[in-house]
Amino acid sequence: MKGLELAQRYFEQVGAPMLTEKFHKYEARIAAGLVGDGSECFGFDDELSKDHDWGPSFCIWLNSEDYIRIGMEIQREYEALPMVFEGYEKIDTKGNDDRRGVFANEAFYKRFIGLDHPPQSLQEWRMIPEEYLAVATNGKVFSDPLGEFTYFREKLKEFYPEDIRLKKIAARCMTIAQSGQYNYPRCIKRGEYVAAYYSEAKFVDAVVSMIFLLNKEYKPFYKWMHRAMLKLPVLGERIYELLIDLVAVDEKETNNFYMRKSNIIEEISMHVINELYRQGLSDHKSDFLWDHGPEVQLRIQDPIIKGIDVTLD
């Protein structure tokens, strides 16, 4: 059973009855679900996931006033719930045992995005890393009669404002070009193989981020970012496969190991350029993404965001 499904069943059959019995007066003010850290919140958990931070558990969210009033009481009742459910045992790792339980809405979001409110300015949006926004909006809300937790969640799920998305896309153009198209082959020619592998890794990270930005979705933590690409309609499956090709090139099976990698880097870059054209984000005719970054940045409306160095984000 997947952890998210297990969590919902555990809440519905064990958690919800406890809330009805012990906190009936506040039941219509309590939200519950599973959101945050953990592969199960992304639906990526497997047999390996079950050796730590996995099992029957869920989150309870309260507004600040209710948390002060009854938060600790609900936490005590939560901790008294059965550790085993339908044959699955809750396994916590020391130091990570605060992933589930009772939280104030604002404090829960602040731990991930650094704000106790939905971002209200372009600068606030720009400072939140994609990975943290992915964590803050993953999983599932099982119940939220008051709607306050879900309101915050839906504001984040609206995605970056367009000027911030464009700024990030412009910066990714520069990184993809610099690390993959330019520096990777130069490092190889110089015999700097460690630098070449680092360039390849930076290229992969920037490409994955670019594909998520082009889809208006948040890129998750690096362990899951490649797998998560498969669900993306814009270039997701194609780039997913090309990145496998890139890292799976076998030096023993080709006479030109590094040339094959360089060719894949160029193929990926051209897919990105063509999508920039399709979305109307660049009209530069270059096959070098470095030339497209400034073109994307020109489409930013806010003068402060537009004035930031194109390579920075």
C-alpha cells in the first residue's frame, strides 16, 4: 500500500473518530491530511521507503487561535493512537519525528517557505526555492471544513507570478548553456574530467528545473526531480528519456564517449529552445541557450526584476 493511501485510511478509520469523540466542539475547525517531507507525500514511496519515517500517520492543522487553545491536547491524543494499522507499523527516525502530528497553519507553511502568509510581492516569491514550494503543496488534504489551510495551499499552487517564472527561465537558459553546451566539452578537451562531470550535473539540474518551469509546476527535491518529470505534459517524458541516455552512455560501448554526451546535451538544448519559441518566450535564432536568456528577460514587466543580472536566480 502506498503511504498516502495508508495515511488517509488511518485518518478516516482511527484519527477522525478520535477527533469526533474527544474534540467534537472543534471538529468543524480541524483540517487533516498528509503534506510535507517524505517520499509518500509525492507518491514515490516504495519498499525501500518503509525503513524510516513511514507508516500510519497524518497531519492535523489548526488556525493559530485554536492551536494555542487545544493544540497540545490534540497532540497528546494523536500520540496515543495505535502505532500499527492494517499490519503496517509507524516508523519514526529520531530527529524527523516532527513531520506528522499537530501544527498551526502558519507555522506549518513557514517551516517550508519561510513565510507565515502566502507570498505578497515578487521579491517574496523570488526568494522561495522551487523544492520548498513543491514540499508545501504536495500530498493530499483529507478534510478541511474551515478552509483556511487549503486557502494558503491553493495560493501557493497558483505557481510563481509570470515575471518570476520568466526570471527563473532566463537564468536556467544561462546555466544550461554555460554548464552543458559550453563548459562540458571544454573541460573534456582540457582533460578536466572531474570538472566535466560537475558541469554535467549542473546541466541536468538546470534542465529539470527548466522543464518544470515551462510546465508551471514546482521541481521537487533532487532525489525525485527526474522521476517527477514523467507526469509533465510539456517535454516531460522526452527529456526524462534523454537524461537517462545522457547518464547511461557507457564508455566501453562507444568510441567517442564524450562526443555522444555532448550530442545529447545539444539535443536537449534544442528541445528547450523550440519550447521557448512555442511559448513565445524568445525569437532569437541561435542554437546556444545563452543567447535566449536575455530574450526571455526582456519579456519581464516589473523593472526591478527585469534589472537583475540575467544569470542570477
